[in-house]
Amino acid sequence: MRLSIQYVNDAAGNVQAVQVPVAQWKRLTRTVRELTQRAKIKSDLAEALAEVELKRKNKIKSKTLDEFLREL
């Protein structure tokens, strides 16, 4: 996606803001939201797999379903 970016400068020439067309902004925010969700899922899966590995090595105690549900 090629962005149509416009820069807003102050009197001294310093960039103060960036303007992006609304349609492109919506696509960008949707993409960021999707990538954030994917990263969260990957992180949660990695954490779950690490916990399973610790349980397999008997380093942490397994919980009953009742114990698990009480944590929520």
C-alpha cells in the first residue's frame, strides 16, 4: 500500500504533524489491530505451551477444572 502522506511543519520548518487520507488511515488502523491480535494469540499460545512443558516435567502442579474456573 502506497501512502499519501503530507507533513505539517511549523514556522521553523520542524515537522509537527502527519496527514494521511481517511481511507488509508482506516486500513492502517485495521492492520495494526489485526497484527496486535495475532501477536496476543501467539504470546498466549507460547505461554500455554511453556506451562504444558513445566507440567510434563512435574515442575508445576496441574489444576482441576474447578480450580481453573475459580481463577477466572
